[in-house]
Amino acid sequence: LVVEATGLAIPQDMKANLRSSLSLDARVCTLVDAFRWRRMLVPLQALLRQQLRGADVICVNKVDLVDQAELGYVFRTLDDLAPSVARVPLSAGTGVPAEAMAAILGERHGRA
């Protein structure tokens, strides 16, 4: 079961609701837009912190649209906001590699 939540969702609440209502365990993948990260970070920092810390994996998308310096900034701020959450850099526009999909799904051999 894949659920795409609104950008305002709180992963911890979603996990708790799925567990209590349907007895389902959930794996949360939070998507970060590397291209728009700076514009979103300040006005949405509290929400982003909650979403990122509630994730099992963070997919940093649109890495093909930013330079290495900007990508480094994204990862440094993720270190501050959610230091223990695994990250997967990718570009959905060019395809999601099997290793990235394995990390997203939490498969043992691909765990990020």
C-alpha cells in the first residue's frame, strides 16, 4: 500500500493512525526538492523538521538541477534537521535506480 500524503502531513500521525486503525506498520519516505530547498527552509522549518524526523528515509530529489555546492547545503541542513534519517539522492526525471528504490522500500541489501 502506497499513500501519497499532502505536503502538510505529519508522518508520525500517519503511522499511528495506520497502526491503530488497520494494524499496519508503515514506512515513511519524505521527499525533499533540492532545487527549491532554500526557499522552503525558512518559512516551513518547523513543519519540515517534523516531517523529516518522522521519516524512515529522505529522498532528495532534483539533484540534477543543482550544483554540488547547493547539494552540499541541502545535506548539511538535513544533518541539522534530521541527523539519524537515511538519505537517498535521486532525480525522478532521469529515473530511480534499483538501489535507491531498495533503500526507499527498506530492503535489507539496499538500506541507506
